Amino acid sequence: MQTFNQIADRDAGSADAFIGTCLMSIPYMQSAHFATTSYAQHMAYETFYKAMPALVDKFAEIHIAITGRYKPVLKVDNVVDTVEHMRRIVQAADEIYPTQDSALKTVLDEIKTLCYQTIYKLKQFD
């Protein structure tokens, strides 16, 4: 049987990796914002990269307040498709969701909402 500290360490690592994924999505989407020739996509990406910093900041601060720790986990994912990248963020949020405090679940829902709204805008208004 795992101790509470072992479970907390595992969960903290997952949350840390999620924070890193969200942080790395900001320059990724801003780069896509510059590269697209579609005005609708340009605006969808801009909405994403302007909203994500506040959401990831809120998540990280609550996470640190609860666990007392944060270890940066930043990696560059070689995903080319921005919709796939946002789907991966949603999947990562779903994976850590069951083990998070309700305050963090609320922010995870906000992050997922941002991803889904951006996916909708990219697919419907191209």
C-alpha cells in the first residue's frame, strides 16, 4: 500500500507536468498565430495565447498552495497540428482531474473550456 506522501508526490509530478504543458502551449499557439494566413485562425490563436497565461498561473498558484511544492517540467512537443496539441492538453487535464482538489478541478475545467472553444473556432471558421 502506498503512503500519503508517495501518492502526493506522484500527483504533484503529474500536476507539474500539466503546468509545463500549458506553459509551452502559449508560445506554440502564438507562433501559429503568426504563421496562419486565415484571419479567423489568427484571432482564435490570439484568444488562446492571451487567456492561457492567467489560467496556468491560477492553477500553479493553487497547486503550490495545496502541495507546498512545484518542480518545473518543461518539454517541447513536436506536434505540428495545433488542434491535436489542444486535445493533448485536454487529455492531460482529464488524466490528473480525479486526484486534484476541487479548486484545481475548477481551473482544469476552465483550461479545457479554452481548448474546446479554440478548437471550435479553428474548425468552424476557417
